Amino acid sequence: MLTSRRRWIQGGWLASLSGLFPALAPAAPSKPTVYERLGLRPVVNFRGTMTTLGASKQWQECFEAQAEAASEYIVLSELQEAIGERLAKLCHTESAMVSTGTAGAIAIGTYACVAGDNPKFIRQLPNLEGMKDEVIIQKVHRISYDHAVRGAGVKIVEVETADEMRNAINDRTAMIYCLPGNNDDREWGDWVRLPEMVSIAKPHGVPILADCANCLPPWDNIPKIAATGIDLLCMSGGKHMRGPQSAGILAGRKDLVRKAQLNSNPHSDSQGRPMKVGREDMVALWTACEKYAKLDFEAINKLNEKQADYLIKNFKKIKGLQVEKLPSELIRKMHRLGVSWDESKLGMTKKQVETALMEGEPRIAVAGGYGHQLVFCCFMNEPGEEEIVVKRMREIFKA
């Protein structure tokens, strides 16, 4: 089943869309894949760009760049600087560097704002004696990922309004952390937008760090966020960008990016030393970003929308299922649909169907944490996978 499905997808579906999707690596029938050798089964991903599923499929050009980089020694600081210059041009910022994903960028960005370039403070972290030790965050922007901020040892000061933000700034304020957008940004209500945030922080010299992990696609969002005057932007290189899953970008003010570098690898006595980015991932991230910035995002969105419409049309044909298109985020276009049913009438709970999809052949991952609905996300899917999931749902519901 796995082999026939792989050949089916390769045999024409991707040929016409090679510019949008990475080609699947050809596998000889006589040679098991690396996952088969480990006794594991790959997953058809209708959950989204989740780290728990590998987030995305890396571009073929990235593999080639990694292999080339690995074949030679290089001075790491020179490589980081050269790639940083190119990433900064793409981001429309003064400077940039490769980090260990968005969370790594948030962490070293926070260290830069707290310890700066003071050698004593860099070695002293997370002991904040003598340093600014407060970070302001809007209450609607509090998420589990701000642990990367808290890891510096700072005190989080929550605010809800512009006046509260203005009044919270004092001589202990190291920075403001914010989300330009997120999965729940339609529910934020009257939050302090980026331009107003900048107008509040700038007179006090307080830097603003933006977590842009959920701001792609399209790429244009990044230069637009940078243009507001935000000091540091943090983003993933391994989700929709399809670079290495362990890499990300920290972009922004030249002085702050330099301070982040001093607080990270390869500097041995720094809080960020464990967040090592190898030369292979640096060049692969740069390769991915150059390619990503030039993609036709409207064409990608139309394909995602077509897949979502196919699911809606065919799920509605399954007796007892209610299907609806869910609202997208404000910051980006996402195509999610929620499926529900009367569990007592159909004799299956949402959890049972989610498990059946994941344990079947092929394995299909969906989002199950949306109340009474089973959610399908059409975002990073190969053409034709929508037909696979419809077939499995018909089998499960015996339609």
C-alpha cells in the first residue's frame, strides 16, 4: 500500500507543480525506506505545520546545499555573517542570523535585550542581578511558547491596553514581546497593534520582539512587519518555508542581532550555547528562504482551497456528517474545515474517528482539539492526498 501510494503521487501529480512542492524522493521497491527500516509508518498530514509531525517536507535544494556545506570546513562566524546579510535583504531589516527555530530566536533575542554585549552579564545569565529583568506582554499574546522568554529568568508583566503598556514601562523593562498574528488572532479583540506599540516603546528605548512563527504565508508579511519599526523578528525556517525543521531566523536591528550572536553558539560561556546551528542547516535555511520569498503564494492558496472544497463536497455526501469552513487567521490564509456528527446516532466519538484515521492505512493526522469538531487543515498537502482522506472517511463511516 505504501509503495503503490508513493508511486501514484509521483506519477504525474507533482510533475506540473514542481515549483510549488518538493519532489518526493524516489524509492526502489527492493530497498526499504529509512522509516520502514525503523518499523515506522509515515503520516498523511491534515493537521498542519506541527513540529510533532516534522512540520513540513524540506525542499530538495536544501538537501543538496547541506551535503555541499558538510563537505568543507568553514569559519562559522563568517558563514553566519554572510548568510545574515542575505537574509536581512529578504526580510528588509538591518541584520539577521540563523537560529534554532522560532523558539531559539526568541530565546537569544531576549538574551540580547537583557544581557546585551556585556561579557559579565552574558556569563551571568540566568542570574539577572544588575540587569533589566522585566518583559511586557499583552494578555492576549500569552502563549506556551513565551517560555523561551521566561527562560531568561525575567518577570513577565501582563497588560491589556495601550495605557497599561505605557504605564508598565520603567527602568527595569528589558523588552516587549508580541505576536503580529496567531491561530486565534480573530479572538484578540481590541489589542494594541504594532504601530501603536512602537510609538509607546520607542521614546523609552525599549525594544520590541515579534514572534512571527504563525505569520507565513505569504513572505510579504515579514517585510511589512519589519516596516512598522519592530526591533526583532523571529520566524521558523522549517514550517511553510520548508527549510530545516531545526532552523529559524532572527532579524532586525544590527546592534541587537550582534548581541544575540554573542549570547549564542559558538560562544562557550553563554546561555544560548546549547542552541547550536551547524553550517549545514545555515546554508539550507538560506537556500529555503531565497526560494520561498519568490513563490507564487496565490497559486499555492488556490490549490489549498481546491483541496478544502473537495473535502467539503465529499464529506457532505457521507450520511450524518455536518461540515463547515472555519474562519482563517487575520495574518494569513488557512483552509480549515470542521466536521461533526451526532455521536449517539453514528456510534462513534470524535476521538475514535481521530484514532481510526491515525491507525489506518495510510496513517492520517487531523486536528482533534477543536471542541466537538474534527478539524482538517489543507495547508501543506501533496496533490491527491485529499482523495486519500475522503476514501478513509468513507471506510470509517461505512458510506
